[in-house]
Amino acid sequence: MSPLFELSQTALSFVLVIGAITAFFMGILGLVQNDIKRVVAYSTLSQLGYMTVALGASAYAAGIFHLMTHAFFKALLFLAAGSVIIAMHHEQDMRKMGGLKKYLPITYWTTLIGSLALIGFPGFAGFFSKDAIIEAAHHASEIRGGWETTFAYYAVLLGVFITALYTFRMFFLTFHGKERMDEHTREHLHESPWVVTLPLILLAIPSVLIGMFTITPLLFGHYFDGAIFVIHNPFDPEHYHGVLNFIGHGFLQAPVWLALAGFGTAYFLYMKRPELPGVIADRTKLIYKILLEKYGFDRFNDWFFAGGARGIGSLMWRIGDVKLIDGLVNGTAKLIGWFSGILRQLQTGYLYHYAFAMILGLAVLLGVFVLYGSTF
């Protein structure tokens, strides 16, 4: 679809804004989730927003690149969350975890690798693709201008801080700090079996390496030649001087420092001052409630779309099933019953009734013969 989008500034801007809203506001929801899998799930929605921003910024290759790198480290994080849940006897609430590092060493280190890849730490897979998307958004704001490109650039930029904050909030609540599980769970804590840990190790390897091996052909090479059409390509091969230079350049840009700031904030809130998040939640009850309610969209979707579908289905059932189909079937039966009731009156079983009917029939035949006998 790139040729059609490239020829429509409105289409690109619309896609760009939708992606930026998704990246930022879905990331914020991850800050208030207590279910470990929900944190990873809302992270996925946020990263899908980054991919959509890439499409709106004409960086189609970067969107596909991030889709690929994200597949490795997000699969790693989901499976690591599953490993934690197995060890915790199906408990998913991070408020009942803590201190799992010594019980789950393989899960701990692979989760750390996945977390660093997710926040875009230099050298990890997510750094290359996410940094490329942010650069593309910045390029779009300079080349195309307009409020939508500026909004998208700052949304994905702030999203880096949000991503690091909710990622390491999950990491510290799960693996560090005070042990908050019950005694029975603590006694049975142990690392997951190899059928769980082996995939974690196998996914951790590309979560570190896949970005540096694929950035050159995917973004600055000819991998997508003939498949993607771009008018203003944000990735100029003349300004690219290899992977190491790309990593070094990253340390001079805002995203890396925002990611480190998010990490530092998470460390301060959940390691040094673990009582502060509760205080902040109490003082921002309205905002906290809005985030817990997911901006009200789940409730609205359930009422409007799901409820509307159920209402239409009920209406179709009452009209189509009850009135039409059941009415036709039952109406046919009633008609036959009514007609049978009339015929039943003629079959009384009395001999004199049948004799009278025979005489009456004979009289009718004689009358017809007298009236139309000459015609016959």
C-alpha cells in the first residue's frame, strides 16, 4: 500500500497520529497494571503504535524491522512471564511476588535481556529498530512539518521514558525487593524446567544480536527494493557508517537518555522508596482510576459494540426466529389442525348421518341432471 499512502499527505498524517496516540497512551496503561502478563500485553500495544508511526513517517522498512526485532524480545518476555507464573503456582499479581532472582536465575537474566531490548538500550535488538523509528518521526517533522508530525515525534520520544519505567517497574517488582508471596509458594519456588528455560535462552540470543546483523540490509540496503515505494526516504545510506557508528550516535541522542531516566525512576520508586507509588496513586486518584479503567474504552466497547451486537442478535431472534420461522412452522400446523377439525365434523360414525349424506348427494346429482340433462 506504500504507493497509495505516499501520494496522500492526509493518509500519512492520519496513520502517524493514530500510531503516536497508541504508542504513548497504551504505554501509560502499563504503569498501573499489576498482572505481569498485562504489563507485557500493553507494552505490545504500545510497540504496535511505534510500528504504525513508522508507516506514517514513510519509514515502512523501519516498521517491518521493528516488527521483526520486537517479535524476539516480546516473545521472550511473554515466555519469561509464563515461567514466573509457573514458579508462582499460577499467581500473576506482581504485588505477591518480589525477590525471585535467587529462585529463578535463568528466567531473571533472560528477562533482563528482553527488558533491555524493549527499552532500546544501545546494542540490543530493540535499540536499532526503535531508534530508527524515532529518527524517522523526527525527519518527518522537519521535512513535512505540521502539528501532527511534531506531536508524533514527541509522543514516541516520551514513550521511550514510559516504556523504560513500566518495564523495570515489572522487573523490580518481580525479581527484586521484599518477598511478598505466601509461605507455601516460597517453599516450592524453583526454576522452571528446561522445556521453558531453553526457549528463553534461544530467544535471548537474537534479542541481543538480530538488530545489528539486519539493520544494514533492511534500512540502508536494497532488501525492500521493488516492494516498497518511498518519496522521501528518511534513511540516507550516505549518512550511515556502520553498526558501531549507529550505536555511538545513539548515545548522543535523547531516546537513550530518556530510557536511562525511565530506568532510574523505576529504580528509585520501586527499590529505594517503594512506598512512594502508593502515595502518588492516592494523590492522583482520578488519573489513577482513569488508567485502571483503560480510559473507559473497554466499558464503552462492551456497552456499544458487544451490547449492540447482542441487541441486534436478540432483535433478529425475535423477528426472524420467533415470528417468521417459528410463526411459519407453527402457522402451518395450526392451519392443518383447523382444517382437520372441520373434516372431523363430517366423520361422526353414525349410520344415519352417512345415509343422509348419501341421500343429499343423490338429490344434488338429480338436480344437476334435471337442470343440465339436455346438455349432457
